[in-house]
Amino acid sequence: MIFGELEGTKTVMVVDVPANIDQLSEMWGAIINRIRQIHILFFTSEALDSISKLENTSNQLLLSNIRLKGLVPIVCTYDDKKNIARIAHSSGEISVKLKVDLTYYSWLANFINGLSLINSNKDDILHAASHVNYRKNQFT
């Protein structure tokens, strides 16, 4: 997915579990080879759990390690069962519990929209993470 900003285009990659779980290692290797081309790396909850096991680390450490080692500006996930977003970014790490139920793709759409309205400091990232457009079915 690519979206535009004043500074140019940004690339978002959504990482999900492949239909054949045996291909997870191969899929993850393909992502790692292109990681510096990505501006926002988003993991579904299932992908985060599976890749954390593959990398032998915790979910939280995986997000921050990828951001630091891969030089990805934003690495994030959204648990749509618990309504919790976690984001590793250049100013640190945050976790946000939303008061509304969203699918992961609705949260991601709202997050990208929120990012386009702000700067990249910690408070603004927090605002973007909890930014929800309340018009029904806009992103569903």
C-alpha cells in the first residue's frame, strides 16, 4: 500500500500469516530483504505471534528490534480482540487501548489518516493511534 504526503509517497506493508504456514519463514525472509524500503510496517496479531516465535523473542521486543535494526520509521500492530494498538517509532514506543471496536484494517486506515494530520513526535503519534473516524462503515 502506498499513500502520499507533502514530502512524497510512503510505503506501508501489512504482514499477515500466509495460507500455508510452512511458508512463513520464506515470507519473512522476503520482507527482511526489502525492509529499508518500508515506512510503516504493520503486523496482524497472528503474524506478530508467529514471527515472534520464529525470531525467538517477545511480541513487544520484535516491534522495537525491527524498527531499530531495519531502520523502519514506524512498526506497529493492532489487536482487534483487545482493541490495543502498539507502535514502535523514532520517539519511543506506545500502547493505546481504544474505546471502540475496530478491525485491524480499519485501525490502520484511521492511523494513516491520523498520521497525515500531525508531526512525528510521541504525542502526535499517540493522537494518530487513537484517531478514529466515527462515521459508520467508512473503513469496513
